[in-house]
Amino acid sequence: MIKNVSADILIIGSGLAGCAAAYKAASAGKNVLVLEKMDYFGGNSNLAGGGYASSDSVLKYREKFNLEPDSWQLHAEDTFKAGGGIGDMALIETMAKGAPEGLNWLISCGVTFTDALNQIGGHSVHRAYMSDITGRQIMDKVHAAAEAAGAVFMNRCAVTGFLKENGRVTGVTAVRKMPEDGEGETEDEKLTIMASDRVIIASGGFSRDTALRQKYCPALTEDYGCSNHEGATGEVIRLAQQAGAAVTGMEYIQLYPCADPKSGGIDTCGFHAYTGAGYGMIYVNQKGERFVNELLGRDAVSDAQVQNCEKPTFAVFNQEIADILGLSGDEIERFTKVKRLYAADTLEGLAEAVNIPAGALRAAVDSHNAFVAGEKEDDFGKVRGTTFHLLKDGPFYAIPQWPTVHFTMGGLKIDTKARVLDGQGQPIPGLYAAGECCGGIHGKNRLGGNALAECVVFGFIAGECRR
Ligand SMILES: Cc1cc2nc3c(=O)[nH]c(=O)nc-3n(C[C@H](O)[C@H](O)[C@H](O)COP(=O)(O)OP(=O)(O)OC[C@H]3O[C@@H](n4cnc5c(N)ncnc54)[C@H](O)[C@@H]3O)c2cc1C
């Protein structure tokens, strides 16, 4: 038997984009239903390191730390440039302009941020606000805000198709899995869910969908690790295509350069290895040599590893940088025990611990220190930053790292009103999308912190019910 359900607004996916849309629509008095296929809510957003790129916020860190000026225009320019000049400038500007409002909303939901503004790879200025709570905790807060506004969430409910009438998307078909230990009904439930106002796709990216990613990027076989949650598969993108939606940029799939070489996951060490570049951390190969400008975009740093290095490479830093990053003594002890991080009082001791030539590591550090001190230009063209530190006093640390499949830049084609477009560039009535399921913003390569901004900005637009 097929059960019929209805709502004003139906949202597919309970990640950040879905929650932002649900909050906005429910706050406008709409009857909102969010469908989530997994038995947990929050998707990839649960795993996020909490970096959010924004040119401004109520925290006013730029003024507080006397940092260089920024603007939404510069944020948009950096995003376009990092994306290889192929991103959709109208979408990019919408994201950059809306990012501060989105960040302020997260803060109003109770998301807290560290007392620092970071410069991360590819951004020309310090612009990344870093949450000091986990992605899971961020999602608990925004999920609660959406529920408090009146949105209803249903898990274990996978969308299997779109319903259309006279060219308009009017709802979806779905299957709701019964819990294995559930009492009473055990058959999966088939649902037809109608949406009188709109359907919003917020189903995330497809990094875990090896078949789909290999369709566009044959080199990204199963041998690559993946940082995403299990549900990051692209069936909703495929179903939307069957309903007439166009896709863009599907071949652009981002590798994250600093993942755990063993699991392919991104843990605390992986986040620190990436963020630390803005404070003067260096990356070295197994010969103990630097091989890249650490502040380049993720694509360039990943490419440099895959093309020119043996697995793994190492992020090298000292106590001063560890303190800035907030890497605690307890964490250092925990990570060194499991060989996720190596520590030594001297550089030579560190080289021995990770089995790389001490002389080469010393030469790499000395040369980088001379650059940081203003005595020479960087060997890899890095621009000297005001927040760089000398790698002078120990203890010294090394984090092994290697690229992992991380983010899909491509996806559904949308316009600045978050309307899903068809092959002729026309909006499909009743169909909207937001978040990582969309393409067009990040071009060939996404800048760190831009995904969370994109989710909130376009989630808000999709959920905003002004016509
Ligand atoms: C480890 C990690 C760290 C990251 N760190 C950052 C960071 O610090 N800053 C940043 O900007 N970005 C970061 N990103 C990227 C960012 O987290 C994601 O791009 C973003 O959270 C995606 O949000 P979303 O709402 O679009 O999708 P998701 O959060 O993935 O939510 C989509 C939801 O849709 C559900 N779904 C899919 N198909 C169906 C279906 N058929 N039916 C019903 N539900 C379905 C999924 O199960 C999922 O729960 C990180 C990503 C990872 C993996």
C-alpha cells in the first residue's frame, strides 16, 4: 500500500542546506517536511570542520585582530579565481554577499567560533571563521532551530523519484525503511509526498558514489580514500536529471590534501594540517623537502602530492603553531600514541621519528624561516603573511597526510533564486536546490569554508517563499 503525505514545502536532505531552508520556510509559516534517507540526520555537514568563509560578521574579528581589509567583492573574486575562472559569477556573488548573514544566523543558533580569523589555502586574506564545536554539534543546533520554527523531520526515508504535473514538480515518491528492531510493521513503507509550494533538493554531494564519480573522473577509483559520510551518493541528482534538470561541472571533484593516509578520513589532525599553513606550517615529502606553496588551493596541493610525492607527506610545525591552533597536550599525547602525529624536541629527532633525512628537513626549515624573516623570497612563490611564525623552538611535530576524495564541485544547475534549471536554462517550476548537490559556484576547485557559506545562503534563498 502507498501512503499519501503532503506538505507546503518538501526538503530532501537534513544537512546544513536542508536545515537552513527548513528554518527559513517554517519561519515564514509554511508547513515543512524534511526527508532524510539515513537513520541519522545531518549528512556530511556533521563531519565539517566548521570553517566558514565570510568577509564580515557580528564578531568583528577583522577589527579586533587588526587584519587586512576584506569585502564580499574580494571574497567573490578569490572564489572565481580559485575555481579556474569558470564559476558562475552571479551565483558566486550571491554566496559572497550573503555569507555574513548566514554566519550571523549560525551564531544566533548557538554555534560558537574560536577567537581567530584564519587564512586558508586560496583565500587572499584572513576570512575563515572556525567553529570550536564539532560539525555534529553545529548540526544539532541548526536542526533544533528548524524544528523550533515548526519544520518536521523524517529519517530513514529515501526519495526515489520526482512527481510532475504539467511541467511542474509537485512532489516525490519515497521509501521509508522500518527500523530492524522495530515493533509492529516490518515492511518498508512506500510513500507519495505532495508539495503544494515547492520541492527543495538539499541532498548533498556524491563523493561516495564511486560509479557516478568515475563516470566523470575515471581516475577516481575505489582505491582513493573518501572523507564523506556513507549517504553522500548522487541518486537524487540522477532523478532530478530524469525530471529535466541540467547538471554542470560534474567532472570537477576535489581532493583534500591533508587527510589521514590510512583511513582517508579528515580528523582533528587533518584539519590542523590544513589550517596550519596560514601560520607558517610547511609540508615536506619523504626526502624531507618542501614540494609546494602550502597556501595554494586544495587542487594544487593535492596534485603536487599525487604527481610528485610518495605517500605519505608530512605537515611540519612547532609548539608555537600548535598553541595557536589549539592543539592541546592531551590531544598531542593521544595522537602520538596511535602514530597519527609524531613529536620530538628537535628537528633531527622528528626526522628520525618519521624516517626522513634530517639534513634535508633542517635545510627546508632554515630556508622557510629565512623567507618568514624577510631575508629571501619563498622557493615556491608563497606570499609572506603577517601571521606566519618561525619554526625555531621545539617541540616539533609532524602529521602524515595524503589526498582523499572530499567534495563534488558539480551538480544541479541553479540560478540566483535557487531555482533548478533545465537544459534550456529555464527554471523547472516547483523545483529548487541548495548546497553541495548544486554546481556552478566553485568552478574547478572549492575554497575552504565556502561550502558551509553556500549551504546557508542558498538554503535561505530556496526556503524563502517570496515569489
Ligand atoms: C570531513 C569534512 C569536513 C568538511 N569541512 C568543511 C568546512 O570546515 N567548511 C566548509 O565550508 N565545508 C566543509 N566540508 C564540506 C561541507 O561539509 C559540505 O559540503 C556540506 O556540509 C554539505 O551540506 P549539504 O547540506 O549540501 O549536504 P549534506 O550535509 O551532506 O546533507 C545531505 C543529506 O541528504 C541526504 N540524502 C541524500 N540522498 C537522499 C535521498 N535519496 N533521500 C533522502 N535524503 C537523501 C543525505 O543522507 C544527507 O544527510 C567538509 C566536508 C567533509 C566531508
